[in-house]
Amino acid sequence: MPDEKTWVSISPFLSSKVASRIKLNPVPEDWDYLAFNLSWREPVRNYQLEQLYRFIEETQGSKYDWVGMILSHLSHYVVKREGRWYCSEWIAHALVYSRIVMWDDMNLYDTPDLNPSKLYSKLLEFKAKNNCTKD
């Protein structure tokens, strides 16, 4: 998050629900970080942040979508249980909801099996194509 201390995630292993966590002393070598530029125009940047925080608030406490994740990876269809998410799906929706990335710019609509590795690759491609900074 912009404060560089808070991270928001959904993990099947921690609490199994969307939650904010403060990581006071992250070890940069333990993670691959991708930072996305917000708009240079102040009103648009503020809108992007407001939307991101709104999405986090709306999904706070949502449970992990084990059924949707497994069935989406076994079929050619996106299976989604209402009010539940799996990690890469939640991240993709948060970035799109806040207009930090656009759904069609990354062809996410054509990716029913959006695992973390595939999302990371697509986000790297997006950053390279749009001349975003690596961190």
C-alpha cells in the first residue's frame, strides 16, 4: 500500500480471509514486489486510491474460494463463489477496480486459471509494455 508498511492479502494459509496486515520490517529478499504508478493527475490518483480502499473495505473478511479456485483450474470456465476469492483473483480485481490496470490491457478476461505465477507474469508484461518502474 502507499504507506509502504501495510499489505492487504487473502491467503489460504493465514486467516483464509481478506485482511490488512502491517509488516513493520519486511525482508525485501523474501518477496518479489511490483509497484504500479498511479496517475500523475491528482484527481485521478486520488480516485484510484479511493477505489482501491473501497474494494478492500468491500471485500474485507471475505473467505478464500477453494471451490472456485480448484474448479477454475480444472475446467475452461471461471468458477466464482459469491463473496469468496482466491489470492491472484482478488489482486487482479483490486487492481482493475481501482483502475490501476485495465482488464482488457492484460487479457485477464481470457484467463480462467489465473494462478499467482500467471498473474505475476501478466503484471510484468503490463509494466514493461507501459514503461512502469520495476519496484
